[in-house]
Amino acid sequence: MSDALGKGLVTVELNHTLAELLARLCVELETDDPVGVMSRALGLLDLVQHTKRQGGRLCFQNSRGELADVVA
């Protein structure tokens, strides 16, 4: 994974639970790119934080119209 300034690689250590979660998400998303999965997850977290800073809320809506707040 590149660092924030794009100057090198960053090593990320995962505990067993996080490694299993990442592997399960890769299987569900049918990808062998764990860095891409982590990027998507961090992008969603960034969106949640940005929305909260602006005084809003980020929600998911299911097919029945029910809302669930994304909590970070």
C-alpha cells in the first residue's frame, strides 16, 4: 500500500479478526485485491466523517425504504 504522500510502501499489520474480515470481503466482492477492498472501506469511512463534519448523516436505504445510519 502506498503512503499518503505516495513516496513509498506502508506495512499494515492485521489481527486475526481483521484478516478474516478482509478475506471474507474479498470473497464476497470476488476480488483478489485486498488493497482495493481496504481503499473502498476507508473511502466510505472518509465519506461518513466528511458528512458528519458538515452536519449531515449518511444512511443506507434498503428495498423496503427503511433507513440505517452509517456509524463511524
